[in-house]
Amino acid sequence: MILSARYAVMRLVALIEEEAARNGYERITNIVITLGAQESISTHQLTSIFDEFRNNSLIKNSRLIIKKRSTLARCRYCGNIFEVLYVKNRCPMCGSTYMEFISDRGISVESVEGE
Ligand SMILES: [Zn+2]
């Protein structure tokens, strides 16, 4: 798990480097990353893995903001898609408890700011 997380962070850093090159940034100030609701890595783990890459001068002093996306479910009765706030949630449209969770994995870069 940690190995694949390290690989994911490596890919993120590569994306950030591309974005910096495209915008002519010499250093990155802010990075916003979104984390899928079903992603097993925590924001804390992600932050500490990211910190291992800070010997890269481009991101050395950047601020990393991680947004965890909320869990979504689809009601199997009426098809409504809603945010699951607690395990025994019901569909807010029809009240059914017959639902399937929508898989939401992956780590992606939402925005990069630099100068
Ligand atoms: Zn429903």
C-alpha cells in the first residue's frame, strides 16, 4: 500500500513539475490535491510521503492542501445520487436504504500556484 502511495505521490510531483514548466514557475507556493473517498491512504500519510519529496527545490516550501472527497451512493430504487454522511443513511429522495456506494478512488492535482 505504502509503495503504491509513494508511486502515486511521485506521479503527482511529476504533474506539478509539468504544470510549473508550462507556467514558468520557479517555485511552487500552493498545491491543492483531492483524495478519493475510497482511497485507503489518509491525508496524514499522504502529507508525510509528500514531505519525503521536498528535497526537490521546486516544491521545497510549498503549502500542500489535501481535500478528501465525500462518499457518494446511488439509490437503487430511484436512482438518486447523494452524499453519505453516516452509515445508515437513507436516500433523501425516496427514503430507501437500498443503495450502492459509488467507488471513488485516486489522487489528483486540483490546482498548482507558483511564482
Ligand atoms: Zn431513492
